[in-house]
Amino acid sequence: MTTTVDTAFAEPTATPLALLLLGRQADPNSERGVECPGDLPPASDPDLVERARAAKAKLGDRVFILGHHYQRDEVIEFADVTGDSFKLARDAAARPQAEYIVFCGVHFMAESADILTSAAQQVVLPDLAAGCSMADMATAEQVAECWDVLREAGIADVTVPVSYMNSSADIKAFTGKHGGTICTSSNAKRALEWAYEQGQKVLFLPDQHLGRNTAVRDLGFSLDDCVLYNPHKPNGGLTVEQLRDAKMILWRGHCSVHGRFTVESVAEVRERIPGVNVLVHPECKHEVVAAADEVGSTEYIIKALEAAESGSKWAIGTELNLVRRLAKAHPDKEIVFLDRSVCFCSTMNRIDLPHLVWALESLVEGRVPNVITVDPETEKYAKAALDRMLALP
């Protein structure tokens, strides 16, 4: 028996304190750095749809288009595969006949695709301004300085770096050079278990929330086992004793979208929708994760809603484009965005249909725009870190 429920997706509303749709306002109550700079481009000219189809058809198997889950529908429509950042990079590597990999995502994702694909393939990012605020919160210079601090504290030799996939190629290379591994939100527990078999401490880069949530929820650590290294303060704002006592040294970084969700958001949606299941991404703050019913990666969220009972109610704490798409895909379930205010991933939204059409038409004309290339030295050590992740049991 199929249950029919009223599932018209309720758009988050703009209030005086809410972020406007990719506008320049910021919520004063949210985590520092959580904002949505830039404006959403206007709806694309319908002619662009036909131009995109025509260009893609002319290129045929020479082009392979990757679409991250957080991309807008008008872009996802032309993606050959969709997924999270690492899945897409692996999909690209599994398509060696494609000369051009057009990555509809952000810069660090395109770097990972370049590392994993062959030298004969070129990775194209339709808009070079599509970066990642989290990845930008850890630079190679800052991390090198942090390692010097750990060395001076006498703990570098027993510390293993573990870097989240959402990091630059430089940070992945640092990780590989110092014997560490990469992780995704799906395998962070396995990566940390491996790291603690290699050493006594972990330097977790660059997302503090994924590191903290995994250590406390999955490994049984206490919050006191974790310290927060702030690259903008001398010695990270920590004493030698704090560093020596810590099991987990967390980098002060976060996702500008997931960092918006609050325990107040959880309480409000439970009051508004009795019986709702709250499902959030592990990039959310620890108190939000603790207040939720379920926690999981983007792929986990997608699979959980596919398996959910008809008529069930869900509040999802992740990027709004994906939540919208999930609500449309499951009309028999009530699916809402966890926050009442609007916040897309502004850098993801820079990859719009006009940029995609420009990139495809350039390829048709024999010009390869916005090629993302990782230098051989960086690629060598970054791939070493990625290979360690792929070898995890």
C-alpha cells in the first residue's frame, strides 16, 4: 500500500536575520566565516539548454561530465555521473577514453581528478572562481608552520596527519609526505583507526567538525581528548602541555554551509513537524550531530531516504540543492531543509549553465579552457596519501 502525503517542498524563507539567496548578508549568530558571498545568476536562457545538448553531442565520448550532488539541476541534467567528490574523481579515472573531464564541482575536486586520471586527459573546471571555503582555510604555509610547532613540542614523530578529501592538492601532498592518509566523510572512522595504529596522535585537516564527530562518536574519545589548532594564533593558540595531552589535534576549519545548522534549528523543526527524523552531515557542529537522529555522508543521506518508509518525515542538514532534489525524487515522503533560512553553497553555484555551455563550446572549437593541472611533485605525494586511503581495509 502506498501512502500519499502532501510533500510540496517548502522553500526556506528570508527573514531579517536569515541569509538571502546567495546574498551578502550573514547570520550574526552563526559560526565565524559562515556566509554566502555573491549572487545567484539569473535563470538561464532556454536556448542554452539546446546549445549544451548540441555541444555535448558533437564531443561525444571525448568528453565526460561530472556533476557533484550540490550542483544545480540545470547542470546535473548534463552530467554523465553524479556523486560526491571522491566518487567522481574515481569515475573520471575509470574513463580513460575521455580526452576531457569537465568537473562541475569546485577546485579541489578538479585537482583530485587530475591526480587520479592519466596524463593524456585534461580536467576542465567551468569557472575558476569555484573554490571551497573549507579547503581555503588550510594553506600549505600554515600547515608547515603547524608541523614546526608539533616538532618543537616533541610530538611530530608520533603524530599522523589525516586530511579530509575537501582539501587542496598541497594539503594532500603534505599528508602523503608525512606518512598520513586522506579520508572521506564515509570512511573517516577507518582512516582514523589506521592512523592510530601508526602513531599516538592525529592532526586532522581541515574540517574540525568531521574530525571531532568521528573521534567522539565513532572512536569513543572525549571532547577533552581534542584540541583546536588555530593557524591565526601563535602556536595555534595552544600550550605545549595541551598539544602533548591531546589525542586529536583539530584544524580550525569548517564548511560554510554545514556550519550554519544549529541545535535551535533541530528544536524548531521537531516542534514544527512532529515525528520528524533529523538527518545531518558529519560536517555539522558536534552539538547539532548529537541532537540529530541520524548522521551520515552525502551518499548515506541519499540511501537513507531511498530506504525510508513511505509517509515518513525528514529534516535534512546538508546543502539545499541536494535537499530540493531529494524532496522531488521522493514525493511519498515529507522532506524539508533543516534550516528555515536559505544558504546554498555559493562556490558550487558558480558552475551554472552559461559556464558549462562556454566550456563545452570551447572544446568543440578546439580550445581547452580552465585546465586544472597539479605539478608532478605535488601529485606524487598527494597520490601517495590517496593510495593509502584506497588500501584501507
